[in-house]
Amino acid sequence: MDLPRIRVTPGNFISGAFKLLMLGAVLVVLVPGLRQRAAPYLGATVNPLRQIGTQDRVNTIARYVQRQARNTGLSPQDRDLARVMKEMFPNRSDVMMDPWGRRYFLRRRGDGFQVGSAGPDGRRGTSDDILSSMQSLPLRAPGRRVEGRLFVPRQGGGPFAGVILAHGLPGTAEAFTGRALYIARHGAVVIAIDAPFNRRPGPAMTLTPRDSAEQVQLVVDLQRAVDVLLTRPDVDPARLAYVGRSYGGATGALFAGVERRLKTYILAVADGGITTRFTAPGAPPPPPEREAQARAWLAAMQPIEGIRFVGRANGSILFQNARQDQFVSIERAEALHAAATGEKEVRWYDTPHALDAAAHADQLRWLSQTVGTTPPGPEDEAGPQIPPPSAPRPSPREP
């Protein structure tokens, strides 16, 4: 039987040899044990393959980070990249580093960002860096300008802790000046912002779906407040906290479930959300003529109530509640405590809704233990200087 003849020409010999070489290079990339032994011989071939694979990897990471930023409203930071990659590649420690054994990085450029590898030379900012395409971000909070107050310690240049302070309903950032100074003098840059209902006339709560939109806007505004703290060189980004009271505490339960950059939260006289007072067992039903309005309001508000989000918090939580609270029942407070599944502490006070000086001193102790502010001293035993409440804004009838 005649066998087919194979004609070897310089062209197909070179083509075949190149394919074998490329196959060997791929095996070296895929089989960790071969990399070190073959590096002196195949480095010139493997590096281009590594660069191609790395380019694809950084583009994939960048697209994921962009989606996360748009879904959460959070500004991506280089320090968060390792956590994001663990979410992308669970149980895949082999992809956490680039092919040269170095961590990927994220760099901001205006309203955009890039994910990159330092490449073979290991130095950022050189010609062999491997960068994703530029990704744009919606970094500015929608709506009008947010009014607030910023309090900076007089002594020292930092770095200080950063604290976000959230008022009740009705309430303003200005009315929380005494509380802010009380915390700031212990080594914290404190930022307090107005809730969106302070930017318009009329009652703080409209009992319409508008309340839901304003609460979402408040969470976005609070995230921008975190951004402000992170831009300050005198603030330690690893020592951020939130202190919210009443409505600010209930909003804090929601905020804790979506914000990932804070270390701890203090939620004072909070419940699971304002709708819980109308949906708790024994709550009176709305009058028949307002039943449709009540249904529309509840449908808009209940999906964003803090009790649904507090279980996702990644920071510790101090709950402070009052046994004689005329607005938040013990049962509603305990329901919120139970919904928080992470690190938490619950403290009860035999006071009405306003709490007392001991509760404020406990806040200073908690902040000292969690974000490193100075502990309270004898001068703090009287609590902050809190002005008397102003006349409340008129509210509509409850549904």
C-alpha cells in the first residue's frame, strides 16, 4: 500500500514549529509548575500572552466595578478592589494577583477610573502598564445642592476619625451643632447634612410616594458625605462612623445595608422605618377615605425600610433605645435589633425619646473603642449642649 507523501517546505515547517512553540507557551502559562523552569527559554513568548490575558482581565474587572458603582452610588476606591475581586471570583485566590504576582490597582481620573496592572516591570506609571479602557461614573448626587455643616477639631493636624451625623424628623443639621461639637472635640471631623425635606416648603412627611423618593435621595446624599470625608487629608479612611438619631437612626439602618466604607454605626432611638408604626400589630387602620393613599404610600416606602437592609451591614452597630419612648415602642425597637445579624450591641435607657446625658457619653465611648477618638472625660458627663426644639413643621393626618 502506498502511503501519502508529506512534503516538507520551509513555510509549513516554520508554521508547524511556531504552533508547537505557542502550544508550549500556553502550557507554561496554564501549568504553574512549568513556569519557573521554562521562564529563561520562553519568556519572550509568554510575556505577550500574559499581557493579552491581563488586558482582558482588567477590562472585565473595570466593567464589574462600573456596574457596582452605578447600582450602589458608591465611588470606587483602590482599597476596595480586593474585596470587589473576591465577589467576582469567589474561591479563586489564583486570580487575585496579576501574572507577575502583584495586586491589580484602580486609579481615578476626573469622573472616571481605570483598573490596571503594573506589568512586567512592576512599576506603576511606566510604558508597560496594562490598563483598562476608561470607565465613566455618575459621581455627583442628583437634585439640588445639599446643605450641611462641617466641624473640624481645633488641635492637631490629624489624621482624625470621620463621623456623619444624621438628624431626626423634623430636624436640621444646624440644630445638631451641639451634638457635632461634642463629638468633634474628641478627635473627629464631623459632617452633618440636611435631609431633603428641608429643601422644600410644607410638612417633613407628605405621606405620599414623594417620601420614598426623598429617603432614597437622603441615602445618596449621605454617600456623598462619605466622599467628602474621604477627600480630606486630615481624615483616616479606615476610621469612619455614622451617628443617627430617631429618623436619622432609622435611615441609618437602611444606609448601613448599602454603604460599605464605614466601620461602625450608632442608631439612637431608631425603629425599622416609619411605616412600622402603621403596620405593627395593633396599629389602627387608616380611615376609609384615605385607604387608597395609605396603600400607595406603604407600597412606595416599605421596600426601602431599614429593617429590610440592616442585616446586610458590614460595620458594627450600637443600638440605643428608651424604655419610656413615646414614639418608638419596645417591640418595634427589638424587631430592628433582631434584624441586624452582624456585630452589634444593644443598650436600653429608662428615659423618654430624648435619651439622657449618659446615652451621649456612651456614644463617645463607642466611638473611642471603634474609630479611635478620645474617650469621654468628666466634662462630658453633662452631655452636649442641645438647643430647645423649634416649633414643629405641620404634618398631614396619619394614614
